[in-house]
Amino acid sequence: MDLDRYLARIGLDARPAMDAAGLARLQSAQRMTIGFENLDIPLGRGIRIDSESVFDKLVLRGRGGYCFEQNRLYSDALSALGVANRPLLARVRLAVPEGVTPPRTHVCLLAEVAGTLLLADAGFGGSNVPPLLLEDGAEAGTADGARHRLRRIGESGTTGGQWLLERAGPPEATDGRAAPHADWQAQYTFDLSDVAPDDLEQANHWTATRPDTRFTSLHIASIPQPEGFASMVDRELTVHHAGGTDRRMIADSADYARTLRDVFRIALEEKEVTGLALFA
């Protein structure tokens, strides 16, 4: 981890103090400057989640990534800043029917700051999740008008999960999977079981290769913004902001590459974009 290059990539000119406020500042900076995206999957390149590959892609080459990449980078940065952390595997509950148990395909982090445990997640593409104290009923807000809270719902090791992350707020300030109301909605469930490196490799491989899933059948990009959220699924762009929500269809490969750069801060050349099935 070249911490100075990482901090420059996320727009911070100094190392933040690693208290709860500093952790929130670091996470927000990464979320708002490194877009969430899955585009190496439809490009046929696969997803590598070792530290060197992730740093090269997200920091040096100006690309984005999905949770296994984003939280690998975030975890390495936290470790370099002296913050103890470890990965947790979660089941995403967005748009999942009642009674269905989804696989553990999301990685988040458990961080310890000044003796306090927090959920830290720089890689959830569905919405903007702030750091949350790991305690039942802990809540925090984000600038898009949403509230986020943790609830303890079970015991470690149960398929239903030990902890539930919920969100209440504008459904437009998400990646489109939210139900059409602003009440509390399940985001993902997780427990505190130890996660081995090969667990992450296995979950990442399934997520990047399983046919007919969200990540293998769609082209996805999202990023939190200062007062809202932007999402692009295939050629439909949605930008939610304080004044409302704008939607439009992407015209062509040049428009797509420009939108990736200007809205999602993702550096992908037009000649690479033309390799996507969207523009075949």
C-alpha cells in the first residue's frame, strides 16, 4: 500500500486522524472518488482481488471496482493507518423475495477504532452506507437524505444472519433495487464469523462468473455524490440530487465513456467501451 498515492487518488491531502470522524471522512472520500463498477466482467477480463492488482486498477489506472476490490483497497489503507480490521461476508437482501436465502456475495469490514467496533463498508454499490457502530439500533445519516441502521437479529452462524443493515430514504438515491417507498428496507445481513482469504476468492469467483446474475448479465456503475447518488445500469443513467432525479439513455460508446469519466470517475477508454456487448 502506497498510502500517499491512495490518499491523493481519493482527494485527501493529509492522513486523517483515525477516530470515528476520521474513519468516516476516509470512507466517504473513497466512496465519492472511486466509482463502483463491474465492467471487467462483461469485458471478459475477470476480477482479481489481491492487494497489488486492486491497487494497480483502482489507484494507478483510475478504474473503479466492486465490493471485493473496493474493500480490499479500503482494508489495506486502514491497516496502513494502524486501524485493525478484518473482512466479513454478507448476504445482500435487496430485491430478494421473502423466504429466499441469498449466498454470501458481499464483503464488508469490521474495524476497531479507539476500542470501538464499527461496520466499515466502502464497497456497497446499492447506496451510500456510512460507518456504523456495531451495536443494536446504531443509526447514521447520509447527505442523500437517507438513514441507515444496524439491528441485531440473530446469532452468529445462522443463515438468517446475526446483524441486519437497513436503509430508509429516497429510493431514487440507490442503484434501482430499492422498493418504491422511503421506509426501512433490508440491505444485507452478516455475522462476525472469521473469513479466510480463500473464502473471499471463492465468493468473488462465484460473483464474477455465475451465469444470469446481476454482475454477469448487466453493466453496472454507481457512485455517491455530495447530495445524492448516481447509477448507470446498462445504458440507463439515473442521477438523484437535491433538486430531484434526472434520467436519460446513453446514446453511444463515446457518450458512455464520457459519462463513466465525468459522473462515475472511472477511466475507461472509448476503444475499450466498444468491447462491451452494449455496443456490439
